[in-house]
Amino acid sequence: MKAAARLQLIKDEWEDSSLAEKDDALVYNRKLWTILVTSATSEENQLPQGIKNNIASLGVFVFKQTMTVMTTDDANKLDTLISINRAIAEGLRSQPSSE
């Protein structure tokens, strides 16, 4: 949620944000995703291979989208990153049903 909040703040204040502030938010998000993808896809992780593959693919998409934001200077390109981060955070916070 912290990464999503930082990206949302940059989007909301795009015109007033410096390049360094934009870069800081994007670097923070990229580091977070690097940790997530590395951890989730490690050999020691007991997730099913299909889920590992999906997380890896999502990570590649996030990295590509980050580069798109950096090269197009378009605040609206942040919407996808913000949505993905929020969805992942919500999923991680939810409790599995006790059936």
C-alpha cells in the first residue's frame, strides 16, 4: 500500500513533482517488486509453479510499465501500477476462508 500511495501522490502532483521525486517513487516500487518476484519465485518457495510463473510475468509487466512511465512523462500511465499494487496488497491482507 505504501508504494501505491507514493505513486498516487506523484500522479496527483505530477506537474509540481521534480524528476527526482518521481524517480524515487518509481525506484521504491521497482525495489518492492524485485523483492516480491525474487521471493515468490525462489526454489525454496512452496507456491505452485503456475503461481510462481504468474507472479514473474506480472513482475515483468510492472518493470516494463515503470519504464513506460519514465520515458513518456505521462502521469496517467501510473494508474496501472497503482491498481496492481493495491490489488496485491488487498489480496495479501485478506484472510483465507475457514471452510
